[in-house]
Amino acid sequence: MSHQTDTDSNTMVTAGFEGDVKRYLRGLGGLLAFLLVWWAGAMVTQPSYLVPGPVDSAHAFFDLFATSTAIVVPIFGSELVLPTGVARLAETLFHYVPGLLLGASCGIGLGLAMGWNGVLDDWLRPLVRALRPIPPLAWVVFAIVWFGIHHTGAAFIVFVGAFWINFYGAYGGVEGVSSELTDAASTLGVERDLSMLKLVALPSAAPHVLTGFRTSIGRCWMIVVGAELFGAPGVGYEIINASNNLAMATSVAYMFLISLAFLCMDVGFRLVERSVLAWR
């Protein structure tokens, strides 16, 4: 009996490994097919700079790290000399990270409060419905007037985008808490509203909250590039600046840089999410 169990277990492990290999090979095949189509499109497009090929774009990407650029760290005012690609990415992060974290904190806080408190929800729901449809980039003109063309203005745009994504993640998570859970908690002696929120609602809503934050990580990369198009320093500004000089391969290189930064952040947050939700 034990031998049969070990055999079945080994068979399952082997099947799982083979399935993973097949998925990776399919993914690699899809990537190669995309590169082939890209290369063919670049070959037949004239003038050639309109669609830079994969090789030219790769060269432009590595060129970003062949030179150095000096940047000024906000608040501290100190100057750093970094490889150009790293320097431009750092400039973007100077407003991406504060905007994301502050927007997520405020959005999650308000979402939890409105989802849990019906009276507060009644008061603020009309305002939320009026403001929510306004795209974050529509606030660019106010960001320029209020904060100027620099990190603070771009951070404000990212803040708006992160706020709404995380607000609805938290709001939906708390609103969807099962009444059976709250009834069971009441039976076990959880009486105070704040205790119920902390011990029942928050753990139940945690998957929605974390999913909302993970979504905002990617969406805010799209928003921050748009926010930089009005002149704030960073990767987005370099994309439009390179295209104005017809250096389209450089624009693609900066797009690669954004993709790489997002993938690193997404993988890192998935590990954190898995650790936080290990209790499930």
C-alpha cells in the first residue's frame, strides 16, 4: 500500500513538472512569434525609423546603461550620478512611489470606512460616483497649476489613479463580508464595531484589498508615463523626447525599462501577497 502511494505521488510530481515545462515552452514560442512578426514589420516599413526592429531596440536599451547622468534627489537635494537608464527610472520612482503609496493608503482607508459604515456610505456615495469617472490624467492641468511641472505634480496624478483602484478593492471586499462570519463572531463575543472590523472584516477583505493594490501597481505605471508627458522628469518624458528627435529605438528601450520595472515589482508583491495570505 505504501509503495503504491509513493508511485502515485511520483507520477503526480512528474506530470506537474511536464505540465510546467509545456507551459514555459508555449510562452517562449509566443514570445519568439511576436519577435518574428516585429522583425518582419520593421523590415518592410519605410522610413525604417518608424518601426525600429528588435535588434536596434536591444542596442538602444543597452546604450541606456553605457552613459551616466546626474540627478537631484528630492527633499534631500543631494546629487547622484547613475547610468542613464537607472537615473531616468529613479526620477520616475521619485513620484511614482509616493503617489502610489499615499493614494493606496487613502483609498483603502476610505474604502474600508464606507464599506463598513452605512451612514458614511450614504453621505459620500453621490460624491464618489460624481468624481470616479474623471480620468486621472484629466487632473494634469490642476497638477501643473497647483504643484508645478515637477515630481509633486506627477505624484498627484499617480495619487488620483491609485486612490480609486484601491478604494474600490477595499470597498468591495468589506461590503462582501458574509453575514455568517459576523454572526459567528458575535456569538463568540466580538461586540465592538471596531473589533468586528479588525478581527472579521479586514481578514475577509484582505484578498480584495491586496488584489486592488497589485492592480494599482500596474495601472499607475501607465498613469505615471502619461503624467510625465507634460514635462515632469522621468521615463515617460524621455519616451516623448526621444520620439520628437525621431529616435524611436530609444523610445522602445525606455518602454522595455518600464516593463522590466513593473515585472520586478509585480513578482515581488506576489511573494508578499502569498506570505500575507498564507493563512487561507
